[in-house]
Amino acid sequence: MSNRFDYLDTAILKAIDSGITTYTAICNRVQSYAQPLTHRHDWQRVVDRRLQAIRKRGGIVFEKKEWKLGFRLHSGGMNEQRKEE
């Protein structure tokens, strides 16, 4: 199911995959996707919430002060786990 954050989530994942790993750098990269999602000037909070939502799904992890792709995205994810069972 598609939601209004899909473009932002994709932009965040692409930024992390391209080597942009700090919160500030990620915010700078995805600002144009995040700003239209809020009427206030707190678009960075939207980015933070999306980072946490992606983390909870297993898409990214925060290690040694950097965001990195998580197991589910980096190694094929749920499809590989199902094959092993």
C-alpha cells in the first residue's frame, strides 16, 4: 500500500546507499521531499520520524554515529529469510 511518505522514504534510502550517513547530510539531501509534507518549518522532524519508521521496519540501522542500510535491504531481506526456512 502506498502512502504519502513513499517518495521521502525512497530518497532517504538512496541517500544512505550513496554514502550519506549523518542526520544533517541526509536532511540536506531530502529537504525538497520533506518540506511539502508539513505546513510548518519543522520538516527536519518529519525526516527524523521517517528515519525511525524505516529503522523499525529493519530497513536501516544506526551504528557508530552513522545510518547504514539494515539487514532486510542490504542482504535481500525477508525473501532470503523465507528461503532458509
